[in-house]
Amino acid sequence: MNDNSGQTFLSFLIGVILGGLVGAAVALLYAPQSGEETRAAIRDKSIELKEQAAEQATYLKEQAQQRIDALQQQVTDLQEKMQKQAPPPAAPPVAE
């Protein structure tokens, strides 16, 4: 997977979260409720969205760590391969 797809996914995720927040706020403001009920609904929704954001952050952190681990393993494998392919060091000349 290339870096661009990761950035695209992150942009999409941010758009979904922001869209959800705006949609929830508009729905709450136009709902036929009293001010107290609306504030309680906003508070409850904000708590729910905060928890969802924390879950997404944890998920993204785990995904990033998995990619880092995979890249580190690839570097280690490549280093080992290069060491195996390197010619043996030349013997020093013998002085007579």
C-alpha cells in the first residue's frame, strides 16, 4: 500500500467525522425540543462522538504501528540479504 492511500483514507475519515458532527448539530438544532432537552441531547451526542473518536484514534495508531513494524522487518530482511550477497573481505597482502 502506498503513502497516498493512507492519506486518502485519513482525509476520508476526517470528512466522515466532521460531516457527522455537523449533521448531528443541525438535526439537534432543528428538532422540536425544549432548550434543556436539546442541551442534554448535545451533551450525550458529544460524549458518544468523543468515544468514537478515541476508538478511531486507537485503531489508527495500531494500524500505523503495524505498518512501522512491517517496514522495520523489511529493512532487516534487506540488510541480511545484502550482507549475504556482499563479497567476502579481501585477505590482506602477505609481506615477504
